[in-house]
Amino acid sequence: MDIEYKYNSSITASQFIALLEASTLAERRPTENIECIQGMLDNANLTYTAWLGEKLIGIARCVTDFHYCCYLSDLAVDANLQHSGIGKKLISLCADKTEATCKLVLLASPAANGYYPKIGMNHMDRCWVLAPEQSLS
């Protein structure tokens, strides 16, 4: 399999949505909201994509300061190609773009929760989320 990895390569909202759907991550992303999806792409500052010919088959989309924290917001690999090392390679490429002092942080989907310890990531118990429909009390 001849997979090409691209750094900060421009992709369309349609390509991103198709990959989210092919990876099952679409269940937890606002794929019906094109403006939100486009904003997710436009405002990520560290992205690696995986391509099989002209087809987008993987993405690692991050928001980072490159020195202290890198939030890996989306890691998606086409379900037909999972378990072939693409996700691990995408994570590694993102980590390599940051400084040695930078932590990579992500929130795992329920289906992928068992994957991350297998590749050497540490589980952390503390994460707090303020959803858009919530307000601080």
C-alpha cells in the first residue's frame, strides 16, 4: 500500500466529512453543519493527512502552541484501513512537529479507547468539558 502523508494540506469540508463517515467518527462530529466543519479545518494549526492515491484515508487534526500542549482534536482513519498503522503514523508525525516539551492530548471515542494504551499513550482521569449549550454557574 503506497500511502502518502501530507503536512497542513488543504482539504475540503466534503472530503473531511466523507472520511469522518468512513471512520465512524461522524457519530460525534457536526457533519450536518458545513460552517462548523469548515471552521474546524480552517482553524486547525497542525494537520497531517493520509492519502491513497486521490482518496483521503486518514487525518490527524490538531490545535497547538507547539511548545506545551497539542490537542489532537480528530484522529480518523477509514475503517477499511484501520489496524494498518496509519493512525499511529499520523500521531507520530504530529508529535514530531512539536517541541520536546509538548504534550499531545486527545479525547478518545468510546470505540477507540482501548487503542491508545496499546501504542504507548497514558490515560488521565481528569478532563472537564463545557458544552455549547451549558453556561458556567
